Amino acid sequence: MDPIQARILKLSKEMLEKLKNKVLGDSQTLKFEVGEIVRWPGWEHTNENVTRNYKYGVLLSIYTGKLDKREIKIAEILPFGGQKPVKISLLLVKKSDLED
């Protein structure tokens, strides 16, 4: 193995070690505050077509949950006009683009 291949292998091992045991979406938690208005993608079905639209609500909490043996960050959001909170992967949540 030449020095370049050895260096690449070492860097690959270091990167894998950094990612090991990380929670998916953990880097997104600093972007949000509880009580903030957020949006997430949704779908609207009609007889003719399917369109993508955004849903809006208030961020109630962010916590770690499990999905297929993998820990992920979950956002709990109370949708505008809704009675029950929804739980969605934090990776799908964005800050609201609504204006006053």
C-alpha cells in the first residue's frame, strides 16, 4: 500500500468513527427553537393529480426516537388548525417562510 492509499484509509476510518453512534438529524437541532413556526412537505391527492404542498405549525419538541434500529431526531409539531400533534423526522422540517 502506497502512502496515499494509507492516508485515505486512515481518513476513512476516522470519518466512520465520527459518524458511529451519531443520531440522524442531530446537526439540525441547533437550527430550531421550541415554539417556532415551521413547515414540512405534504401531498394533496385529487382525482386528477397529486400535488406537493407545505404544511405549517408550531414546533412543540425535538426528541430522539428509533426507526428501523436507527436513532433519529423527531420533531413534534402542532399543525395550524389541528388538534393533535404530528411527529415527523427533523430532517424534513424547515423554518417557516410565512411573512407577517
